[in-house]
Amino acid sequence: MSRFQANLTQINAFFYKIWLITRKRTFHLFEILFWPAIGLVSVGLLTRFLGLDPSMTAFVLIGVIALSVVQIGQLDVSYVMLYSVWNKSLKQELAAPAGVLHLVAGSWGMGVIHSLIVFCLLSGFSHWAFGFQFLKPGLGPMAAFYFGLVLTSAVIGIIVCTLAFRFGGRAHVGASSIVSVLTLLSGIYYPVDILPQPLRALSWCIPLTYFLQYFRSFFGFEAGCAYPLPMGYGLAALYLALALGGLLAAVHNSKKTGVLLRMSE
């Protein structure tokens, strides 16, 4: 077996683990499908109540769909580590002939599939229920927008995995906390221009801000900078590299200090 085939096998092992978690744990499937749908319906009905015009409705619904995709995409990466911590099996998994990068790649692969399902379902439902023309920009911009979102979700998931080596199972709080910060700073429901200056400066350090502005520009809104898509991907790639470095350092430190043994049986 070549090295490439060996890596694919190791990645597939964690991909299959997340598949089993999804299939056997109803709560995980509930998180993937139910809460994003409830969020879209509730916000969509709010736009009807407020009497927003189609452009403003598009602005808000784009944010809701983007937030749901990021949230779902990071769950699989987070859970592949958190379930190991909760089940006290982390030591055994890291002793197997597979590295932590295989863990991230495999779980993120399943996260991409889950988030794509959510992306398509919410886009179709928003068109049917609220008349939102999500396909208006075309498949190319939609694909660029979607892959930017799942890249952002990978960064969040890796950060949660890193926190798991420090705080154990309590690290799941980090997932909701990070997403809450994104909701505040990235312009999910409102333009970042209305934020106070210090928070506005922080918002321009977040890749999601650029991806939202890029996609909203097809619906008549200002992009905010000359090249939002390259900026978003550049920041996401930078944070991804830093997050992976932090995860590898956390794994090494947990082995050195004995934290890994204390979290396992």
C-alpha cells in the first residue's frame, strides 16, 4: 500500500466514525437538521412581520444560512474529539497508526457533506417560503461562498479540539462561544459598519465577514473592500495553519504532561 493510500485509509477511519455517530445518535442528527430549519423559519417570519423589502430580506437570510453552515460544519470536527474525551478513549485512538491530522481531515469531510445538505435545504426552503432568490449569483459564486464557510467551520472545529486537550469535555462550550462571537462581529444580521470602531476593527479580522460581504454584493450591497473573496480565503488559510499548529502542540503537550492519560482509561 502506497503512502497516499495509507493516508486515505486513516482519514476514512475518522470519516466513518462520524458517520456512525450521526447514524446512531439521534441528537446529532437533530442538531444538523432541526435547529438550522427553526432558525431560518423564525428569522424569515420576523422579516415578514417587520415588512422588510426583498433586498433587506436577502441580507438577513444570507446571514442565517451562512451561520447555520458554519455551525454544522464545525460540529463534526469538534465531536470527533469530544466524543473520544467523553468516552475515555482518546489514548487508544491516538495510539492507533493515525495522526491527529487524519482525525481532522476525516471528520471535516463528513462536516462538509452535512453542511452541504443544510446549505441546499435552507436555500431551497428560503426560496419556497420567502421568495429569496438564492441562486441569483450563479453556481460559481455560490460554490466560492460555500467553501469559504466550510473552511471557516474547520478552523472553529480545530480550535475546539485544541481546547479539549486543556479543558476536557467542557470544551464544547467553546464551540457555541465562538459561533456567538461570529454572530456579533461578522455581520450576520446587520452591516458591520454599525459596530463601534474597536469591534469593527475586529470584524475585519474574521474571514466570515468577507465571505458575507462578497455574496451580498450580488444582491446590491456594498462589498466593503476591493477584494473580499481573496481576503476571506487568505485569512481563513492563515487561521487554519495557526489552528493546526496549536492542535499539534496541544497533543504533544498532553502526552508530555500526562494529561492524555488522565483523560483516558
